[in-house]
Amino acid sequence: MKKIIYTLLLPLVVVGGAVFANREIKNETSKKSTPKPSGGVPLSDAERKSALKKWEATPDGVMFKKWEASPAGKKVYAGEAKIRKHISAFTNMEAVVTSLSLPLGSRLGFGVMVRINGDDYIVKFEPEKSQLEQLHSLKVNDKIIIRSHSVSHAPKYAYPIVSGEYVELDGKVIFKRTPRKGRC
């Protein structure tokens, strides 16, 4: 009887010891690792400026700085400045649809090209399947009302990129972005 108990107890002791030793090793390595900013801890201004300086020295950073200084980059920034007040206040912007497709090679998903106050913009949408049919009803030269909270840019595109959050056509709402679950 004692032999059976010892036979069953011995593997339990060995496995328990291995688990305990492994936990100790993991604790030691986690203590030695360098602390990195986590998702909830904001960087200080000095850290942010230092990180930006490092990035600007990379090939991508150099290319981006050249694009910003180029006529194409200045044109995009000027277009963003023209609609900044509407974006900040989430107010109506009158637009005319100029193209139902985005520039060749674009990876923005579904969107259209529009003209607002004489400047061209990309309007990208993140529609649900039920909203696609209404957005596909748009035609070139349709006059629409757009509202958005954000405008962005990328060297790949010669136009500012407006995130379409609300679109109205002939007084009817055809698109209203639904907030994603689990996000603010």
C-alpha cells in the first residue's frame, strides 16, 4: 500500500516543483525587463518630442518631411485647414460627388471623391452591410451634406481624407456611422 502511495505522490511532487520553479524564473525575467509605456500612461512632452525626433531620422520620417514641404503636401494641408472649423464643430459641409471610386491603389475601403468649396477630398466610410445599398445609390454630381469629426492625410494620397460619419442626400439621411461596441 505504501509503495502505491509513494508511486502516486512522487510524480505530483516532481510536477509541483517544476511548476514552482518555472514561476520563479518568469518572475525574475519580468523584473529585469525594461519598463515600457503602457496603454493608459501618457508620454511626457519630452518623451514625445524625443520619439518624434528619432522617427524623423528614419527613412520613412525623411520621406514624410519631404512630402510635407512639397507642393502636393502643402495643397493637402491647405485643404484640411479650409474645413477644420466644420470638423471641430461637427457642422454641415456641402459637397458635390465627383467620383464614385477612390484613387487607383487606395486601401481606404469604401469611399467617394467629393468637392467642397472648390477643393477635392476623399470621403471614406466604414459602413455596415445594411448601409451599403444607400451609399451605392450616390451618383456623380449629387449634392450631399457631410459631417465628420476627423480629417487626415497620407503621402500616398494627393487629397485630404475625411471620415464620413453622417451623409444627407436631398434632405434624407443615407448614412450615419454607428459607434463600434466596446469603444468610446
